[in-house]
Amino acid sequence: MITENLRQLRRNIPENVQLVCVSKFHSIDEIREAYNSGERIFGESKVQELTSKHELLPADIEWHFIGHLQSNKVKYIVPFVSLIHSVDSLKLLQEVDKQAQKAGRNVNCLLQVHIALEETKFGFNEVELLQLIESGELKELKHITICGLMGMATFTDNTEQVRSEFRTLKSLFDRIKTHMQDVLSAFNILSMGMSDDYPVAIEEGSTMVRIGSKIFGQRLYK
């Protein structure tokens, strides 16, 4: 089933858009099936689950952390994580930088922007984000690379609302990319779109989509 799901999904995703297979709460065997189908980028949202899966699965997997990340857990994923999507504060950036220095590596990060109506979503608002970028604080962080933005749209059947939220994030992404290249020279990833709304996200300029249920089906455990 997973192999066929991926085959169908790949038909709908342009070559210039990266697919993150969201494997959180799914088994090692399910991830192996996706891996054997050619996928190499997998996303997890729980630190303990990510570290245990990393130890059991092939070394060439690119692990992305896509959930809310607590500062005290950063040290467990920094030695191997390929991209952290969910950086939502300067404090968290500083902790990633600190742990990356200890691990002797550079860690790629996305800045999470709050674009949804739900209060429960995390992320910078537009003013906070621009203030951070313009403050010069990012230049002090020598062991991280800010690669772009991530956002989650409101969970709703209102497609136009979702489209508007994605469009807002794309506009912010373009402004930052155009006017702040001296600060963010590696700024090229716009991570938006999940199983229910990825076609709209792609239409609005997403370069990376995070898809779970369309690949793996319903979660086997939580």
C-alpha cells in the first residue's frame, strides 16, 4: 500500500518540490517500505521517537524534525538531524547553535511562522520575525544555517482561507529572500503543505511538503 501511495503521490508533486515523508507514530517496517520505494527524507515530531528510529534505520536517511521542540531536548537530535523545521524563538536558535558547536557540526533550520487562526499553533508572527532578522542576532549564531520558513495553515475545509494563509507566508518568504540575502544567504526553502492541503501549498509556491497519512494511512499508534 505504501509503495502504491507514494507512486500516486509522486505524480502530483513537481520535481522542484521536496517530499518529507512524515513517519511519526508509524513503525520501522512502514518506514523501510517507503525507504525501499526510494524515499530518503523522513519527518518526526517527538525527540525520543526520532532518536530511536535513527538508530535502527539506514544511515543515509535525512531526518527532519517537524514538531514543537523544547530547548532541553535539542542536544539529543543535533548530532544527526538534517533539518529542524520548527524553530520558533531566538532562545531555541541559541540552544541549537550551542549544541551544534558541541557536536562539531552546522545544523540547518527553518523559522516557523504562525499563519493559522488556531491559537495552538506555534511560530513567530511577521513583526517578530522581521525584528529578529534585522536585529543582527542571527549573525552571532555560527553553527546554524537559516534555510527558510515553515508554516501550517488552519485546519479547515475552507480552501480559500488556507490559500490566503499560504500566500501570506510566500509573500513574507519572498520579501526576506529579496531584501535580506546578506543576512540569510542560504534562504531557499518554503516548507508548507501537508496531506490535506499540499496541492494548494504547491500552487502557492511551496518548495517542501510534509505528508504522512497520504503515504502511511492512519497512525498505528500514538
